Amino acid sequence: MYRVINKQALFKRLFLYFLPLTLIGILIGAPFVLLFIGAVSLLLWHYHQLYRLSDWLLNQRSFNPPEGEGAWEQIFEGIYHLQHRNRKKRNELAELIRRFREGAEAVPDAVVVLQQDMSIVWCNQLALKVLGLQWPTDHGQRLDNLIRDPKFARYMHDHEFDDPLELDSGHASEQVLEFRVMPYAEQLMMVVRDITRLKQLEQMRKDFVANVSHELRTPLTVVTGYLEMLDSDNLPPPSMWNKAHHTMIEQCKRMDSLVNQLLSLSRIEGARKQDNDKPVNVPKMLSLIEIEAKSLNQEKHHQLVFNIDQSLDIVGSADELRSAFSNLVFNAIHYTKPEGQVAVSWQVDADGQPRFSVIDNGDGIAPEHIHRLTERFYRVDKARSRKTGGSGLGLAITKHVLTRHDSILEINSTLGEGSTFSFTFTKSKQAFMTNTKSHKSVT
């Protein structure tokens, strides 16, 4: 148990030390000499203890202080307890800092702690990736010297942090970052979030509303115009009526097709119960698609080649898979110039997985359009798409169908040379059956 030294104990020790010296000095007739010798000895002893303490504090080869005597025993013991408490507090503080850093690293956003002069105090690993910082090289550097953007510099210098700042990143193409700054304890905490996907979704929503409105407005305008021309008392001549009737029927079918595709896409986006999957006779399905493709190809005179493995079947939803297959084949026919080549393949690839591909020698697609082809109503050439009757939903439907069947649509295209649309199913989707296919679901 640690004992605390008080003044009474110190005076008592001094009294008991000097009293015998005084008595002996009186007996021998030299009390002051003995008191002087005793004081000098006591002083030298204290200096020795002080040296031991100084040597231990400076060199500290051991956590435990040296053994003390007399009053120094309590001093050394007190220093030991003080150091033990400090070490415990340092460990608690280190544990708190470690937990704070682990928590900051677990945050799905980039976090940067700044001084008021915008010098960097600390940042998590995600900040190194998102902002392109280097640690510990950038420690103490001003952040506005590392992010050289006038909007960012103005935002930080104005100190108006109620609204976040959106900034295009210079470290990644088409990346949008959101900066939020929270002042605290004479410092600034900056949270940086990648909102690229949110911006893309917002733009897709706007494009979707605009495109649906446009696609429905055109046929409605045509139908409304003809209906306004009709008058029960003054009907148009038969030739004009036949043309108007035919046009209105076509536009109504176009609207009906668009609505059906939207409903189909909405249905496909829902959760799919894979327990309802059935074996699909893909070769028979593709043979029917080939017949439809040849009928569709009468005006363009493409060279159609179907290379089908007649024994290769898979498990899935027949109706959905037919949409995916037919959309790719019919798109190739629509968007390839007359007398072009379209090759359809359904084979097992080198990894033993069922693979479907459609290859054409059309105009090709520019790289900046490829990643957006599966968006609803997105078109590379809007005028040409409307001329061919496309709605811009085919590839969106195909993408969702493949996602529901654990596959991904792959698009490779070169301008002036053509395009390849393909996808691969896992081996688990392949259906191994007997030669009798009467029990298989087709279309």
C-alpha cells in the first residue's frame, strides 16, 4: 500500500537523526562539528538518491524505479504509482484513438480532419483513394493546395458549410464528389462522398420521363389530328380515310407495344423465384427466332448465319430468355446496313459454359455510348432508331433478364467494323437431359 509522507514525519526523522549527534557532540565537547558532519553526510546521501532518480528518469532501463531508503522510498514508490497511472491513461487514450480510427475507416465515405488553416491533420484510407492524397507525405499540407479547383477554394474560404459542394473529380472520369464540412473543436471534419451513381440515376430518371413523354406524344398527335379531321356530316373520301385509318392503327400499335414493353420491364425488374425455373429447349427457340429474323430481313437482304448446338439446353424462364435472344438478333438486323452479315452462335465456350453471341458488321458503336446502351430509351442515333421503329427498351429488358439468370451482357464494338453482343450462363444453368425433348418448355 502506498504511504504518503507528511511534514510531521519528515520533522520527526530529522529530529531523530540530529538528536543522537547533538548528544554525542556534547559528551565529547564538539557538538557543532558532529552536526556539521551529519548535515554534510545527509546532504551527500540525498544527492546520491537524487542522482539515482535522475539516472533512472533519463535512461530508464526498467519500468520499476530503483529501491529507495528512508524518505526516498516513498518518493520512488510515488513516482512508480504516478508512472503506472500515466501508462494506464496512455493505453486508454491509445485504445480510444485506435477505435476512433477503426470507426473512421469503416465509414463508407472519405474523411479528412483539417485545422482551421486547412492543413491536413488526419485522413482515412478511402480519402487517399478518392482525393488522391498520399499519407504521411501530405500530413500538414493545405488541402486547397492539393485540390486546385476555384469552386473548392471559394467554398472553403467562405466558411459557409450549410450546403454541400458538388465537384467533378480530376482523378476519375465522370466522377462527381460531394463535400460536406463540419466544424468542431477548432477543427474541421470533411466528409467526401462519391455521388456519381446518384447523379447518373437522376439523369436517367429525367431522360426516362422526357423520352416516354416524347414517344407517346408523337402517335397521340397523329391520332388526334386525324380524329379532328373526321366529321360525321363530312367524312373524307375513301382513299384518304383508308390512309388515315391505317396510320392510326399503326400508331396505336406503337403505343400499345411501348406500354407492353414498359410493363414487361417492370415485371422483369421484380424478384424472380428460381424455384419456378424449367428446362428450356434453346435450339428450338432459336429456330423459331431464325424464321422470324428471315421474315424481318426480306428488305435488307442480310446474310444470316445461325450456328446452334442442338444438344445445348439451359434452365430458366422461357419467356424472359426468348426476349433476351430475340432482342439481340432483331437489333442486329435493324441496325446493320443492307446486305450486311449477322452471325448468331449458341455454343459451349472454352470453359464449358453455354454462350450466346450475335456478331454483325454494321457501323459499330463509339466507346462513350457503350456503357449507356442498356439504359431505358437511350439511343446512339435517335433519328435512325425512330426510323427503324425502335423504342430504346430492348437492351434494358435484355440486361434485366440476364441479371435474373446470373449472367451479364457483354458489348464489344469498333466503329466502322461492327459489334458483338454476347452473354454466358454458368454451368449450373445448363440442363442435361435425354434425347426426348417433348417435356421441355420452349416459348
